[in-house]
Amino acid sequence: FMESEQMYGDKMDITEEEYYIELVKADINRAGRDVTIVSFNKMMKVALGAAEELQKEGISAEVIDLRTIRPLDWLTILESVKKTNRLVIVEEQWPYASISSEISYRIQKEGFDYLDAPIRRITSIDAPMHYAPTLVGAYLPDIPRTVKLVKEVMYLQK
């Protein structure tokens, strides 16, 4: 089990009723038709924020929260890619040998014929994490860079 200390201050409404979360199954947080954005943990805020920004421009993004990475529910991602034909992965890890590498491999292996654009991913910079807030901002994936990447897979900008 992993959690992000940076999320401890996040606030949200919590219902009083009991509910069950199926952890081995990815959750489609937002349905969409134009592109699939996959993420997990605190980068879900970036993925959902990017989807909100894209919606303002008429781009409908399906956002998937993996919930777990082992086991990895790659079939939910594949079904979404069959619908949207595009995939962007947002994660906080370094790019080398990351979760996005595994997802990219699996989807191109099993779903290559469904892709209308190369799979793209946004990860942290391949360097140690910095302490200076300005450098942390440049290090981690953010909403503007995610929006730009989605537009690239939609062939709307270079």
C-alpha cells in the first residue's frame, strides 16, 4: 500500500453510508469519447484537471483511475482505447521502467489496431526530486503539459 503525504491536506466530501471499492478493478472516473487518460494516486488530480480544461475546448476525455498497479487492470484501459483510439498516461514516476511503460507495452501489443495515434505518457523528469518549490513544479506532470500532450495525440498541435 502506498500513499502520498502531499495528499494529506486534500479535502473532499465523504458520505456516511458504507461503500465498497473493488481495488483490483480500474475505475472510469469520467466517461469520454475522444481520448483516454490513465493515471493513479495523486496524479489523478492532474488527469481530471486536464479533462476539465479539454472539455472547455470540446475534447471529451475518458479518465481512468487504475486504483492498483499490481494487479494491473489493463483490460479496462484496452476497452477504453477501443472506444477513443488514443491513450495518454499520466504518472509521477520516472519514465524508465515505469507503470506507463508496462501499460504502453500491453496496449500496443493487444490493441495496436485500435490506436489512431502513438501512445503518449507524461512522467516526472528523469532526475532526483528537488526541494525548491519552483523546481518541483517543473519536475512533476501538470495540467498544462497534460493538455498539450492530449492535443498532440489528437493532432491538434505540435
